[in-house]
Amino acid sequence: MLYNNRLQNNLNSEKVQLIGKKWAVASLASLMILGGSGFGIAPSTVHADTQSVAGQTTTVQDDNESLNPAQGIPSGYSRSDFYKTYQRVIHFKDAENPNGPDVAQPVVQKMNLVRWATYDKTTQKVINWGTLSREDQGEPVADTGSFDEVTVPDLTNENLVNPSVTKVNEEDIKTSDIAFDAPDEQVNVMYQHKNRAVTPADKAETTRDVTRTIHLVDGDKNNASLGDVTQTVTFQREAKYFDEKTNQVVYGDWTVKSGNADWAAFTAPDKTAEGFKANPDNGQIAEQAVNVDTKNDSQTVIYHHAGPVNPVNPVNPVNPVNPVNPVNPVNPVNPVNPVNPVDPKGHDVLPSTAFNGEQQAGTSTAQANESKRAGSQLTLPNTSKNVKTSLPFVLAAAGLVSAFALAILTKKNH
């Protein structure tokens, strides 16, 4: 009875050992074929030999092996072929400049990963790579991980407000979904600029003029001005608010206040009535489209006179001949005193002279001839008191004769 019990115990022990060996072989085969289920171990290509263990036939693998980098990395490979650090980087950005630098220190969250491989000992090459697992001290520990929640910083003192989120939530990661060459995860939190209403002190520019000035000039008188013509296009925009981050006014878009955004074609005015030629230089100026950034322009139209501007200088006159001095006139002959006239009764009328009648007559004739030659007028000689005395009587006599003659004529008429 005791022998039978011992025999039974031995048989049971052998069965346990056989079952254990079978389970170990089966587990190893499954692990190699499935690639280290749950830990990213790559499946192997199996070269099998048959062995008998306690009367049971099993297969074992001999040429390929599952490569755990924590136990050593073969020649030709490096740590970076097996290990990867995956990161979630949280950036804090200015919404007005999203491609610019961060406005606060970024938050970097890391997760260390590892992968195993199937290694061919004959060729000394990795023939298959496993998936990534979360790593601890070089060994795979899990195929999941997570990034913790992050509260975004308050940047009001930097005049940055209203972030796009107040916190970045916790994130669960399935490591097998991460490709080995996948880039890090990037999260951007956007901040808005603090602003206020626009005030007059901000000196906002809400209008702008773009001007072409056309100068009309006299080209024959040193380009003296004949007047100017101005063509102006006015643009306008809205002053929306004052940005306290940039200390600048924020504007809307520029638009044309009225009319078209161009300088119209220009034809120079006709000034022929003012003595200028037709068709002045640069008399046709083309239309030109403009925008708010167009520089002011200047054009010049040049007029020319139709006739000479300055009179021709006269020929110098010939100096006149000096006048000939006139011949000195001949001194006139002193007049001879005339003979005193005698009335019919023999009384002297003019004062008598010392000359006789012949002398008086000859002298009078010579005096008359001399007067004609000299063209001068004889001076009457002085008379005596007899002239003053006789003259009233002569006049009275003449009056009587006239009255008598008038009476005779009247009688004849009747």
C-alpha cells in the first residue's frame, strides 16, 4: 500500500513536470510568434528541432531571438534605434503673431518609450521591429501612458488676455498608436491683446490724401508760373481700438472716400488768346491709378509765346549835324524924320523939319526901300502939340460931311 502511494506520487510529480515543461515551451513559442504580446516584442521566424521531454514531443527555436535592448544592443545598432522620447509641448502664443516667439515659457511633457526587435543571429540583422511600449529603466512596462493637465498662465500684466483655453486637459496615450518616427505633439494656447477705445490723444490717422500737382509755366520767361492744377484722391479708414500691447491704434482697411482711385487724364488749357502757342510741352498727361501708398507726384506743362517776347533793340541814331549859326542881321538904317504934312489951307499938321520938300521926298523914298529890305517896321516920329489940337476939329468936320452925304442919299430915295 505504501509502495503504491509512493509510485502514485512519483507519477504525479512527473506529470506536473511534464505539464510545466510543455507550458514553458508553448509560452515561449507563443511569445516569439506573437511578438511579445503587450510589450512590443517582434515575432520570430522559427527554425524548429524536435525534442522528447518525458515522453512528449515539442519544438524549440534556435536561430532567431527576441532582442531586448536593455540586455544589450548588437553591433551596427544604437540606443536611438530602440528608445524614443515622445513629448507634448504646450506653447503660449500671441494671437496677433502666431508664428512669432512664445509669450511665456513653454510646458514640455515627456513619455519615454521602447521597442524590442526580432534579431537573426545568422545574418546579425534585425528582421522585424515591435511596437512601442512605455519604458521604465529600459524595460517595457505598459502600452498606455498619459500627459497631465496643465493650467495656462495669467499674462494680464503683459497686456495679454483671454487665452483660447484656461487649461490643457489630461491626455491618455496608447503607445502602440505612436509611430517610431512620429513628431512631438504641439499644443498652442492663443492670447488676445488688451485694448481700449481710441481717444484724440492717440492722434489716429483716419484719412490720407494722394495728390498730383500740375504746374503751368511760361517757358520763355524762366518758367514763370501760370498757375497750378491739383488732382487729389482721399482715402479713409476706421480707427477700431487702441492696442495696449503694441501701444498702437488698430485700424480697418483703407477705402476711397469718394470717386475713383485714380488721377484723371489731363489736357492743358488753350492759352492762344493770351499770346501763347497751341500744344504746349507735356500738354497731355495720362490717367494713373493710385492707392493709399502712392507717392505724391508733380508734372510740368510748358507754354511758349507765339511772337517775340522782347523788342529788337533800335539802331543807334546818327548824331545830328550841329546847326549853322545864322547870319547876323544888318543893322537897320536909322529912320529919317518925315516931313511935317501940310493941310489944304497951308497949315502944318506935323512938326516941321529943316529939310526942304525935295529932301523930304527923297528921304521918304529911300526910307521905304530900306524898310522893305530889312523887314522891319519904321518907328513913327514924335508929333507936336498941333496934332493934339487939330485932331478934334478934323473929326468934327468928317462927321458933318458924313451927315450931309446921308441926307442927300435919303432925299434921292424918296
